[in-house]
Amino acid sequence: MSKESLEHLCDYIQVTLSPEDIYWLTDELIVRTLKREQPRPYTVEELRERVAESERQIAEGRCKSAEESLAELEAMFADEEAMTEPYENQHF
């Protein structure tokens, strides 16, 4: 739905419903949205498929070790610190 259509819907609601009904509708929309967004648990079959896919990726060498990942993160944060150091001692 376009933003313009949503704005018209809001205008319609505001002139049609009482403040109490608007509050109720707002709460109801939030509750329904949260219910819809909650992740559903994986089935046993889905978990088995994910594990099998992970094992295939490991066997094919398409993954990084924890040590490699840690080294990348340390390098990334070291680069960020190096970029900010010249500015830390400056007074603006």
C-alpha cells in the first residue's frame, strides 16, 4: 500500500473512530503484528537439513575456523581504532 493510501486511511480512522477506539485499534494492530513476526520453531527435519548443509560446507572448506573469524574481527577493530586515534587528542 502506498504511503499516500496509508495517510488517507489514517485520516479516515481519525475522523471516524473515537479516541478510545483508536487506542484499541492501535494496540490490536501491534499485538497482531508481533504474533505474525514471531519466529516459528524449526521442525526436526529442518534442523537435520541445516546440520547436513553445514557439514557439507565444512567438508568443502567453505567455512572459517573460530580462530580465523577472531583474527578478522581483531583486524577490523584495530583498523577502526587506528582511524580514530588522530582525532582523540584534538580539541574542537
